Amino acid sequence: MLPLSFKPKELFDLVRIGKNNDGGYLVCKNSLKETDLLISFGIGNDFSFEENFFKLKKVSIHAYDPSINYKFFIKIILSNLINLRFNNFFLNIINFFKFYRFFDNQKKIIFYEKIGSGGNRIWTEVSLKKVFERSKTKSSIFLKIDIEGSEYRILDDILINQDTLTGLVIEFHNVDLNIDRIKTFIKDINLQLVHIHPNNYANLGLNNIPTSLEITFSKNPIILSEKSDFPHPLDQPNNPLISDIELKFNEDF
């Protein structure tokens, strides 16, 4: 059960960006059209969103993830080999070369830095303020965030820089424990909420609230219908082996 403010008010013209199931997100077509720079927090070994975004529009890309380096890939490849998972072994070798070919450090740059501050002694940390200063652009930025719970550390900074954004897709974790913080963020951001989707790899938490939610915002969304429809026709379960989570909203929550 979610607050009614989490429900998009209309049905918007969206496009799915990224691979099928986990790793793909729904984005407003107008946000894609208006974007000149994609800033992406959290990559892991799945850069299908960034790859697909660039295919649809040749924007500059600044991606941030301190964990994804050649040691990361070597560890995965060796694990596949030791456990005789030969299909995954070859796929990850291919992915390794695709990753370094894609992030060419010219138009598409990967920064091995952690976003926000958390006293981490292993990874280099960078503030959101520094990220936006580094981008050298004052507008037309699309922001994608999947940083496993650290998103709450940068919500205030996102609001400070919201006028630069064409759109935002953010995956919220531990939603049931942070419902009021998310509700406040939705109220305070000047972008329109255009899509919400539960990640079915996560469970239901307190009050039957999905503990992981993918939420998309847009500056100038295109409205298809005055009535929102769930699930969206482009939605897919993150885990294709089980049913998606049905979203329910309560005005009095």
C-alpha cells in the first residue's frame, strides 16, 4: 500500500530504455529528446541503460561507480570458470570488452567514485555539487540513480540542482522505512512524477509496501491520457520468473 501522491496523475508517453526485465527503466520521450548529458549513478556490470540511451540520442554520458573496474570483471570471469559456468564465462568476457569500448573517456566517461559521503575508506567519494560542476552544463541533464540505499544521502542536493534536469529515474530502497522522506521528495521536486514500478526482486515490507521502487520524473512530460493505467504497457517484472507486484494506493495513508 502506497500514498496516493506516489501515483502518476496521467498516462504519459514513455519509452523503455535498457534491457528487458532488471536494468531497464521507463523514461518520458520528451526527457530523452531534451537531454544533452546523462549522469548515471550506479552501473555494476549492466550498462544497458546507458548504452540504449546513447543509441537513441548521442548525448554525453558521465557514469559513476567505484566498484566496476577490471578487477571486478576478472573476479566474475574467474568465478564462472571455476564453477564451470561456461556460457556466463564467455558472456562476461564479451561484456568486459564492450564496457571499455563503450566508456571511451571522450564523450562517454566512467568515474570510479562513490556519490555522497559516508565515511568510506576504500572508495574515493565525490559530492553531487562536484558532479554538476564537472558536467560544465547548466541545463538539459538527465539523472539516473541506482546506488543501493545511498540515494537518501543526496535527495537534498538533487532538489538544489533540480532546475538543470530534464528528467530523473531513481530506484528507492528500503521504501517502507523511508516512506515519509520519499513523500517529501515527491512533493518538493518541480519535476512531474510520470511512472512508478516495484522491483519484484525485493519483498513487501511494513504495511505491505514494496521495499524497492523505480520512480521516474520528467520536466515536460507528454500526456497520452488523463487517466493513469497500471501496470504501464511497457512494464516488465525485474525478475521474469515470478509475477510482478501489484501496486495499491491509499489516499489516507
